[in-house]
Amino acid sequence: MDDRANQGRSEVILGRALKGKRDNVVITTKVAAPTGSGPNDEGLSRYHIMREVERSLKRLDTDHVDVYLVHRFDELTPLEETIRALDDIVRAGKALYVGCCNHAAWQVCKSLWIADKQNVTPYMCVQNLYNLLNRQMEGEMFGLVKDMGLGAMAFSPLAVGLFSGVYSPDRPPPPGTLFATREDDFAHMMEENSARVITTVRQLADELGKTPAQLALAWVLSHPEITVAISGADTIEHLNDNIGAVGWTLDDSVREKLDAVSESFVGRPQGSF
């Protein structure tokens, strides 16, 4: 079965769910991923961007999105073309703002420079992987975010569920979970420093009367550079658990312990988690 048959389904579902509530929410969506097998069916060319924003708006049943994100850096398309196309979308009222995902700091900086040079709409936010097992954003991106006043969305703050509380380094992955189907990956992960980080999160969360997910999310949100943590909750129970990460302040001593145990992941992320 071709996975493309389900492409855009989440936009359709979201559009239906937000009937009559559009002005009360912030909608983001992305462009760049393959939507077909043709030469113009992926990337950040003007052709692809202009076509896909129309398709997204139709599926979402709205006249605009709040933030339109480029999903990746496209080495095959001139940045000037991409930036100009995104500006045209903003000027047409089809998006209020634009941002970028999975970019290195130099790529974001170059994009901002081109937007300034062309006097067009610049990126207002970045979206990158960030959690206790992947702290690469702290290397250069945090400095850029602060200097340029950008928003920052952290995706996979629970490291693909490793901080959900479901997994423990001293036990096999529970049946029915993601890593139950990736036991070799899980075993390799637990041989690395990540096992020590996961164990520390579980212990500190228990001492605080919080869940591991709440503590891991609170650590991400405790950084002033981070605007949003994308939890990726699959169920109402997961969502309710994740919401418990807000409304309280992470103690400095706890944050220092988490910083120390995960220090090796500032420059050396574990896998793609």
C-alpha cells in the first residue's frame, strides 16, 4: 500500500475538529516532504511551495495557517527562490508567519540574511530536535535564537517516548510499545550514557511526585530559548500526563542534576532521538 494515500489525513481531521473554533487556535503545517514521484513533488521550489500550501488549506478547510514551516533545508533550490515564495504566501494572507525545521544555525542565519536583503518576510521560528539525549541546539542555535529574537519549537522532548516512564534500562521494552519492535536499538541505547540519564529522570521524578514525562518536559521548557515543546501525545492519557509538566517551576538543584547527567549529549546526540 502506498503511504502517500494517507498524506494530509491529519490536516483533514484537524480541519473537521476545529469547525467553529478556528480563531481560538494556532495552526502550523509544513512543506518539503515528498507528495508524489514527480520532480516537482518535493523540496522547496516555488512550484512545490505554492501548490502544497493550497492543498493544505483545502484539507484544513481554512483560508490561512498561522505558521507555515519548511520541513528541511533544500540544497537543490536557491534560498532566494524559497524565501520569495514564502513571502508571497504571507502577502497573499495564506500564512501569517513562516519558520523552518531541522536547519543548522548557519542555514537559519543565511536565510534571515537573504530575507533582509530582499526586504521580505523572515523566518520567525525554528523547530528542532531537543531533549535530554540530544542537546545539540545548545551549541549554536540557542545563541542565534536569542540574538535574533526567534521562537523555538522543540520536537521529540521525550526522546521518542524513552522518557515516558514506560521504559526502564533494566527491563525489556513492554509488549506493544515502539521499542518492543526495535529491541536491538533499545539494547544499544541502554549500553550508552542514555541509560544513566533515563534512570536519573525516573529517580528524580519519583522524589518530586512527578512522572518521568513531566520532569523531562519541564527540563526542556525550563530553557528560556524554548517557546514550545511538541509532546507528540498519542492518547488522552498521554496528553493529560504531559500537561502536568506546566504550572510548576523546576528547582535549580534538580535542573543542575539533569544538566550534569546529560552533559555528554550537548555535542554528541544519541542517535536521532
